[in-house]
Amino acid sequence: MILVIGGSFQGKKAFAEQICREEKEQNKQNHRLNIADTYPNMEQQPQILPDFHLQVRKALEAGEDPDALTRKLLENPPEVITLDEAGCGIVPIEREKRIYREAVGRAGQLLAARAEKVYRVQCGIATRIK
């Protein structure tokens, strides 16, 4: 699994799509070379789960445990997950927003610990940090 983090509108989704295109092309080449494929069906697209921070928010709003949501996701993770960095900037006064920031931060830590690779995207430029 690959985790792509960054601020809002920094190019995370475009980078995730690029990763998946490259992965699909590599899988096609492997298939031609008779190397075991990552994906049994060559038409299968690697999965992207964009904006996981929004799922964290929905879990909090529903009174659910966002850590449990993240652990469940890690049981069968998609190929690429994108997550906004919510911990940068001014700490909000509102308690709910602080709880959200903390929950997104914990989700990011859990995801990064299990990720094969982690990229941070700023201004459309991805930097591998793991």
C-alpha cells in the first residue's frame, strides 16, 4: 500500500493516479515477460482511496471510533490512499476540530506504519518520505 499525504489541493489525487498508471503498465510488461502478475486480471485497475480524512470525519460525526475504521481499512487496503495533512497550521479553538485533527493524525500514523511507501505532495511535487 502507498500513502500519499499533503495539504488540500496540492496534487495528491493526480500523483496517486500517476502511480496507478505506472503500476498498471509495469504489470502489463510483467505479463508479457511471463512474470507473476500482481493483478490476475490485467484489466483490473489498482485501487485509489482518495481523501481518507473525510472518512475519519464521517466516523467521528457518527460517534464511531476512527482508529477502528483505520485498522479495518488496513485489513484489506487499496493500492493507494490519499490523506490531507490536518495537523499543520493554527490549532482550532473548537473542540470538535481539535479532535478531528488528532484523529486524522493518528490515522496517518497507522497508515504510514503499514505503508510500503509514503509520499508527501506539495505544489504538485511528490517527495518520498518512506
